[in-house]
Amino acid sequence: MSAMSDDDRRAWAYLAAVAEPPCAPLIALAARYGAVETARMIKARKLPAGNAAVLTATQARCETDSASTDLETAHRRGARLVTPEDDEWPGWALLALDQASTSVRGGGPLALWVRGPANLGDASAVAVGLVGSRAATSYGTHVAGRLASGLADQGASVVSGGAYGIDGAAHRGALATGGRTMAVLACGIDRDYPSGHARLLEEIGDHGLVVSEYPPGTTAAKHRFLTRNRLVAALSAALVVVEAGRRSGAANTAAWARNLGRPLGAVPGPITSAMSVGCHQMIADGQAALVIDAPSVLALVEASGHDNFVRSPATPIDGLPPDQFEVIEALPAHGGLRVEEIAFSAGKPVAAVLTALAVLEVKGLVDGSSGVWRLAESW
């Protein structure tokens, strides 16, 4: 990391937690006024004209400054906060996120929490993303491991999301050959998610990189996985889908790759396998190139991207607008929360949370009859 004062580092840590990422208006404000001054203005609730979006995005968390605690927690886990002012910031890889015409979940990260000995900028310079189904078949995990090993042997970093199935096989394949791999999380850098991959994530942190834009202590949530997917695509020079069902989170990452102009490949599987339907569809539609080994994957780096892939809703909440989706995702699986607690977890103003809850209650998705808000039992 480049030399940075403690005040600057704490200001960046505060900004990294004060709004639910990504928050392009906050990033623009910090780029113009610097982290320390931006943090001061947000705490004072006095921002230059034209920054109403920043006031709204930071309203729920502005009075909570956990910067020192977050930095201490990260330090205990051997992690660091990497900002655009640091030498290892992967600015070139992330540039596409700011230039692309993307959805409301677009835009680059304000900062990244990183654990591991590798240089983040170097690791993302020659990197290939390998993603796929959590419910992977033995064929899928075998192929993912073989591809990852071959790519690592050629000096490429293997990027994935640390999940069960294809992600885990890709990480293990790279580590098995002494290569470098990067796990991008949808939770805090201090959390092992999924818990069954605690040992794997520790090994990745020892030899490669564990990366997250979420501050320590942040729990995994479905909208954060979708937000995380854009980083997997952006930090990869090319993306390969090894297995994907008809509805798959890997398809969302593939759509990000095409949005960002990243070459996209897909591995064919048995025609009888439900876990290869998504890959076959991408290949048939011309959205992805057919790849079978490391050389064919590396050849993708010079290829072009394609149009967006539209992912079909799989559950009643998948098709919700972002404001409602993020509010319902803040509710626990069991028990209830007060409105103020939901606002803090979702990073939204109380008024916006109340509006979303009212609509969600009409839809039968939440229940506030007991004085606290909980998920409805009907779905």
C-alpha cells in the first residue's frame, strides 16, 4: 500500500461502510473532495448542492463510525483496506464498471478489503473467472479443477466467488498446482461464507487473495451476491461458465461479463444434464464461445463481448424492484426487526424502508402485525 495517514485510512473505512455499495455519487464526492473532507461533510449532513443522492444513501448509517473497529478487525485477520490511492488498486480492471451502461447495481467499488500476500493490481492484470452452479456434478467439478490448474500453470490468476460447487473446485484446482487464485466475497472479509469453506478460504488467503467491498461484520445476503458478481466479472480478463442450470447465479455473472466487454466462454456438458442447460443455451445463442481446455480459454482474452443475458425470476422476490428487494433481504430468516434496524441493515432511509414494507405487505411477502417486521409464512 502507498503511504497514507491514519486519518485518511479511517476516513476511507468510514466511507466504505456508510452506504450500501455500489454508490457512485459517494465515490464521485470522495474523488472531488478527498476521503477526510467527504467523511466530515457526511457526518455533519452538510454537503455541496447537488448531492441529495449521497445524503439519502448515507442517512441510515451516517452516525455509526466503525472505521477504527473495522480496520482493527481486518488487521487481526491479516487483511487490509485497499483504496484508489493505493498502489495495488486495480484501476484498469475496474474502469469498465464506470464506463459500462449497466443496471442500478453498476459502478465500481469505493474501496476493497483484501486478505492475502498477492498484489491485487497484479493479480487482476492476467486473470480468468471460473464460475458455475453450486449444485455442481462430478463432471463439472472435475472440469473446473482441470481448467483452473491449466490456467494457473500458464500464470493466470483464477477468480471465483468462494461458493460450493464450481467455485470451490476452481479455487482448489489453482491452489493444487501452486497457482494464484482470488475469492470475491459477498460478505465481510472476516466472515467465512460458506462456513464449510472456512479452511479453503484460509488457504486462499495464505497463497492468493480474498476480496470484498463489504466492511468486516457484514453478513451475506442475496442482493450482495448479485452485487458481488460484477466484481468477479470486472477483475477477470475473460469469464468461463463451467456449469449453469436454466436459472443460475452464474448467468448473472455472465451477463456482467458481456456488459463489461469481457470475453465469455462456456463449457459444454452432457445433453441429459440439467446443470449444463444454461451453458448450452449461451453457446447456442452465440453469447458464449465453446471452450474445453486452458488454451481455448486463454484464446478468449482477445475476443469480444456480447449482449446482455436476461435472467428469469426464480422466486417471488427475484423480480422485485431494487428498493423492495434490498429491504426484504435485510429481514432475518427467523424473528423480526424494527424499522430502524431494517434501515440500518439495508443502508436506506427510514421513510424509504416504510414505503417498501407497505408494498411488500400488500404483496403478502412480509408481516408487520406483531409490531416488528418479519418474512411472511406464505412463501
